[in-house]
Amino acid sequence: MAFEDLLEDPVVQTYLHELVGPRGMPVAAAPPDGEVTDEELAEDLGLELNDVRRALFILYENDLASYRRLRDEDSGWLTYLWTFEYESIPGNLQDEMGRLLEALEERREYERDNEFYLCEVDSLRFEFGEAMEFGFECPQCGSALESMENDRLIDAMDERIDELHDTLTVPA
């Protein structure tokens, strides 16, 4: 998939935005062809050099950019030439969805395995053991804690887990 096609995908845009934040998004959203220095990027995009460097480092940490160093023979200064490598974005997104699926399955089990009580005044939720320690009264306002049904939450988690399984083609 070409850079242009990849960058038009709203999921990819959101992923990049989550990685580099709003200040780094111009760097991530406009990858130049070939190698470029951080100074050139900052100048071309009208950004602070530190914001560009931060975005490049985050992209590098996520295998979306690489660099090579050149040392100036006269001054000894190092120049970093950056290359964007967005081919790994689909794989990175797949990994993120896998982590989300795992966390969601763990949370679903927690919701299924516990009984909860709610303070309707302060909107605080307590596990059964905590509620029992407090004598089934809210420690903040003193109102009675009511048994809380979380079936709708579990059902919503089941739906999302099924969607992720379908997307990842992982057997349920």
C-alpha cells in the first residue's frame, strides 16, 4: 500500500495521531520521499525542531522511521538522515488490536467473576468485598450501596470481542 493510500485511511491517521500527538502529526502525515534531515523537516513544515525530533524518535521506536548518521569531516558534527517506513503500519495495527482483544477479554472475565455495588449518589462502584467492608454504605456520602447489574456491559464487551476476533481472524 502506497504512503498516500495509507495516510488517507482514518484508522491509520488515528494511530499516527495517538503515537506522535498533535504537534508531531504534521511530521507523520507528510512523509517525504527519500531521506530528509530533522532540520529540513522543521523548516519545510514550520515546526519547532524539538517537536520534529520528538515525532521522529517516536516513529523510530515504532519501526516507522529509520535513520543513518553522517559525520561532517571538518566539524565533526553528526547529521541524521531520516527515512519513513510506513510498510509496517498494518502489522503494528494488527498487534495493537491483539493487545486490545487480550485486555478486553481479561476485563470481561473480571466483570463476570465479580459482584458489584453502586453508590447512586456519588456514582462509585465497589466490588462485593469492598462493599461488605463498608457495611454496604458509601464511604463518601453514607448512602446505601445498591446491587449493580453489569450484564449490558458484558454483552457490549462480548460484541466488541467478536468484532475483534473477526477482524483479526482469530478463532473465538
